[in-house]
Amino acid sequence: FCNKNGAKLNLAVAYQDATTGRWIMSAWHGVGPGQCKPFGSVKAGLFYYYAENEVTKAFYPATNSIEKRYCLPRSAIKREMLNVPCAVGEKQYGFRGRTPDAGTYTFTFN
């Protein structure tokens, strides 16, 4: 993930683990302005992302591009995704899916 934005982004990603095939939620990854941060190895196919701009409080994807909603706490997590209601203190965030090309894939926030 690359941040070509002028402010730090906090990123959450839902993906299918390349080894286990299980869906994983991983949040909150800070990516500074002008930085790129490798995320890891995902199983070929779809992943979902959500990011917040720390300065403007803008978020990605835009409201009209949301495809899924997932529950997250405000603290960093990495856990298997389960089909259960939001836990106490969690909030639903709108995610958008991407299907990367095989091999190394770079996703850039502008």
C-alpha cells in the first residue's frame, strides 16, 4: 500500500490468508505521507480495504463505493473474521473490494 496523500492514513484490510485460506481482518496500519508499506501474502483474488486520513478525517472508499461493512475496534487487531455481530465498543466501517493482478501488486491512495 502506498500513500501519495499529504497526511498519514490508517488502514484496515480484510483478506484471505494465502496459507490457511481463512479470511483475516487486520487493522490499523499507519502509512505516512509518501510511504509505501508491504502488507503481506494474500491468496489470489479479492481483498477489501478501508482507510482514514488523520488530518482531514476523509475516508476511502467514498460512501457511494462501499461494498461491504465490517466491525472493528479502534485499537490494532489481527483476527480471523467470523460472521457475528459487532462486539461492544466496535463500529461498522465501509470497505471496498479489489482484485489484484497475480504477483506483486501495489495499491496507491492519492
